[in-house]
Amino acid sequence: MVIKRFAQALTAISLAVVAGCANTEAAVTPPPGVPSPNTCGTVNLAINPWSGSAANVAVVGYLLKEELRCKVNTYELSETASWAGFVDGSIDVILENWGHDDLKKKYIDGQKVAVALGMTGNKGVLGWYVPQWMAEEHPEILDWRNLNDYTDLLKTTATGTKGQFLGGDPSFVTKDTQLIENLKLNYTLVYAGSEDKLIAAFRRAQKQKTPLLGYFYEPQWLLSDVKLTKIPLPRYKPGCDADADAVTCDYQPYDLDKVARKKFVDSGSPAATFLKNWTWTNDDQNAVARDLTQGKMTPDQAAKKWADTNREVWEKWLP
């Protein structure tokens, strides 16, 4: 009889425990299609064609894998193609957006497939640059109104009697063609073809003291190795570039921001919270970009190097 009562008691306790577990599980189980708060799932990140973007993705992707156990896919895409990925779900996050009010209007306000995710902490500067030696030997060139006096110095066999203006990757969203035309400058835009080739051209121009005028930007690791001088164009004012074909002002200075696929943000994935929290500095980005390009490290190697010495920074990003 004692044994029978003991067995009945054990059975009752077991049922209570199972019921308790079932009730607990029901309380934390998310709606169908929404992952558990502790389940990251898959994150698709766009890598745009400049080293700063690759540095962002290297560190963010590494920490998503190591700390949140996410599966991370990366895709090398132009800026425009990255935004289009929000529509079919092939891209979840763009980690470095340079303005693009037109794309925000289309995908955030219009189609409502994307949402703003906050600032990256990086300060973006676009513009026209010359090697430091040119700024020192020809200081007058730093006034854009004098640029037509230097066409003979800057002309090439490809540009004939006009000076050469060197652009970067043709997929970069720039307004150099319009500026050259609207400011009545006797120059022809020639594309280097990629960020790597643009960097090599400026490095060579400074080292060999060959004339060069071209498009460049910050943050960019090269600027800690090779000094370039920015030529101020007519001052930027909000709205001065509203008509792209008629623009005559300098590039807008940017507080770079992040954009994400709306369904990804609404999914409940802890990765979405992590990415909202992620911010760092130009120096952080440049250090990782240098390791990727000059140190020939893999993305995980460069990211681990940065993460090992900056734990106090990235721990604040965790959900």
C-alpha cells in the first residue's frame, strides 16, 4: 500500500511538471512564422563595392555568427541592386547607406519593404581630390574656378585637349558628369573601374608626382597612408542637388545610416536588435579595411583581430 501511494505521488508530480513545462513553453512560443527570441536564423548582408562596406560586413557578420549563432550570407552587389534585394528577400540589411533619398522614397515610403535602422556612426565625405604634392606646388588649383587653367597639366591621350577627371567604380552614385558640365569645366570623366584601381592611381600620383584630379571619399584607409587634398566646390546647401541635371554644388556631407528589410526587422530575430545597436567610428572601419586590403586577411581574421581588442565596444551591440 505504501509503495502504491508512493507511485501515485510520483505520477502526480510528473504530470504537474509536464503541465508546468507545457504552460511555460506556451508562454514564450512566438506566433507561427516568427522565430524564437533565442533563434537567430539566417541574415543576408549586402557588400557594396568599396572596402569600408566590406569592413562593416566582416565585423558584423563575424559577431552574428560567433555570438548569436546566426547563419550569415553575404552578397557583393551595387548599391541599387542591394536595395532591390529587399523586395524578393535576398537582402536583409545594407550596412552603409550614402543618402539615396530616391531609393528611400521608393522602397521605404512607397513599397514599404524596407525600414531605416539608425546611424552607423561613420561620417561620410565625398568630393574632388588632388594628391598633396599638387596642392603644395599648385595651390591655385584648390579654387575650383581655376581648374580650367590646369587642363594642359591634366590632359591624357584619352581626353585629348580636355583635362582628365578620374572617377572610381562606374556603379558609384556620383554627380561628377553633371558638375563638370554645369560648372563649365573643360574636363572629361574617365572611370578607373573599381575602388582598388582608384586607390592605386592616387597612390601612384603621389609617389611619382604625376598630375591627377579625381573623385574620392572618407572614411577610407588610404588617407592615413597617402595625403590627398579636397578641392571645395560651391558650398552644399540643402536642396541644391534636388535637380540632379542642374546641380552646381558640392557633395552633401553624410551621417551614414543602415537600412533593413521590414519583414526581417519584424521577424523577432535577435540579429535585428544587434544591427540596430551596431555603431562604430571611421577609425574602426579604416583599421579593418586596411587589414582586409593591405594585410590580406580573410574577413573573419580581420574581424576577430578587431573584436579581440574592442570587446567593450561590441558587447554593447548584443541584444
